Amino acid sequence: MVFEDKILKEVLNERNITDQKDLNLLFKDIISQIMHSVLKGEMTYHLGYEKYEQGKSKAINNSRNGSTFKKVKSDFGKININTPRDRNSTFKPKLIEKRKRDISGLKSTILSLYSKGVSTRDISSHIEEIYGVDISRDLVSNITDSVNKDALEWQNRQLDPIYSVIFMDGFVVKIRSDDGIIKNHTVYGIIGINMDGFKHVLGLYIGESESSKYWLTVMNELKDRGIKDVLIFSVDNLSGISEAINTAFPKSDIQKCIVHQIRNSFKFVSWKDYKEIARDLKPIYTASNEKAGYISLEEFAKKWDKKYSYISKSWEKNWSELSTFFKYSKEIKTLIYTTNPIESFNRSMRKIIKNKTSFPTKVSLLKILYLATNDLEKKWKTRTRNWGCIYSNFKIYFKERLDNVSN
């Protein structure tokens, strides 16, 4: 639809339009008139005759029966609508469905802002500034609360029977307990790569402490949601995680994160020894095979145990799960030797909640993380790099297990 400049000028002069607020009011009136016209047209189509054609109304035994008044929210504020009625109550308008009172994109806008970590107070201010609609913080909270059911369903949805790799790691948040005390909790994200090479967040778990009992509960929940087998778990050195994995998924390989292990090795190292220790650690995890890597670890221990004995002892203690990647091809090694996928996810989540000093409940925390996760997953549209080669290797390494699950 194109308006002539002359007509537009006449309308603007007639309504004395001087600012954005006046323009919004004009748009409200225009939208209202258009809606009334469309609704009348829908009624005419439904009945099959124009208004005041009384003969036809008797012929089809149905006619217009006044209208119902209601207010609906729009992008330009509240609009008064008169919805036509028919005597047989068979008219169902498509433009504005019955009982629908929001025709704006406000709800999706609010949820989008909330998923990016914007506070309810700031959302309320933004909506009023942009749309000229005055909404309270309580209304914003009610709208965001509407996703709680979706978040719960998402957290309990059915999963694939088998995943090639599952990554697990956590980050700390503060939650206010029932007695008003703010305590540290850890949000554990679980990301899985399915057998088609696509990455998905399988769940978000909030716990106060790490233990094999806690992790076994998480593992059993994953099994209850449909997972029968996981080829490899790539995890940080979480307390009790290995015991839980071995109990729930005894056939799965465990690869502890090399990058985390290296970081932990430098916890108490003097800055003047950093470069030399980094150089001496490198042959351990870049060796061509496990035997060569272990020989490099022994050489490191001979050189540094007198000064930093905890480093070699830590590598030794976790060696069986640090060295898992040695038996795989280069492409699989690159995929599993570090928990980078989950660390990247955690960084994104931390950015969202960085302005929150604490959360009132676990539910409120899960709500914003669920929305943020949905936004993030929309960007995960491509397969894992080199997936064709990786999948071929998995088919050789785990042929029997893959055949069993597929059958």
C-alpha cells in the first residue's frame, strides 16, 4: 500500500503529529480501523452475504448479532477491538482468535531480552521506551515464568539412545536458600554429540557439592531419559565422576581434560619456572603413543619432584583417564582431549548471568539458563568438524556396540 505525500501531510497536520508518541497514537488508530475492517470482512465471508442483506440471513438461518468489546495489546499500546458475533456462535475470527489479548511481539521481545540477562526492571523500561507500553516488573516476571513448564519439559525430554561423546563441566553461581542464606551452587552443563555429529545440550544440573552419589543420580537420570550407551565421556576432574560413570556406563571410555590438568599443574609454580615446566610437560601429552607419554612423565618427575612433587603425582594418579586419547586417531584425539565445547558453553552462560549477584531460587536460575541455552543452540547448525572421518573411526573402534544399539 502506497500513500501519496499529500494525503500523508494532511493526516499528519490534522492529527498535529509532532513526536514519536503522537505517531504511535496514530498507528494505534490506523491498526484499530484496519482490524475492524478485516474482522467485518471475515464475518461477511463466514455468513456468505453483506450486511443488511436480510433475505440471505433468513435463507441460511444465521445472521450478525452485534459485537464483543475487548482490549488487546499491540506493539503500539492497547487497542480497543469490537469483534463481530453471529447468532449461531459459529464465527471464529482468524485475525484475532477468541480469548487472545496480545497481538504484539512483546512476549517474544521480553523473553529474548531476559534470555540475554537483562533484568526485569530494565526490560520494563526498554519496553516503555521503545513501544510506549507501560508494563510492570511483575508482568515481566509473569511472562518469563510462563517458560518454567517448557524448561521442565526440556530438562526431562527423551534423548538419543547413543552419543559419541558427552562433555561435562560446571560453573559456580550463588542461590539464596529457604533460610535466606546465599550459598554457592555449581551448574553442571552436559553437552552431547550424537551419531550424526550434531551438538546438543542434554541437561543443566544444579548441585551444592560433587560426590559419586550425586553424579550417579545424574547418570541414572540420563539413562531414564533414553541413553543406552556413551562411547566417550570427556570431563574435568570432578569429584566422584569417574565412579559414577563406571557404574552407570561401564563400557564408556573416560577422558579427563588435558587442559585442566595442565592448569592445575601450575597452581603453585613460581613464575620464574613457568616456561621451563610448560616446555617439560608438553612431551607428555603430545607424545605419539601412551608409552612414550608415560616415559616423558617419568623424566619430568626426575627433574621436578624435589621442587614440585605434586605435579607428577597428580598426572600419575589420573594417568589411566588422562591417557585415553592416545589410542584414537588424530581427529578423535582433537575432539576429546579437552572439554572446550562445554567450557565455551559455560562462558556464554556466565556472560548472561554476570550482572546477577544471586538468584532467589533454583527455578529462577534454570529459567534464564534454559532461555539462554535455546538461543545458543540455534547457532549450532553445522556438524562437528571432520565428522565423516571421526564417524568412520568410531564405526571401527565401537562396531559391536553401535550395531547393538541400532538394532
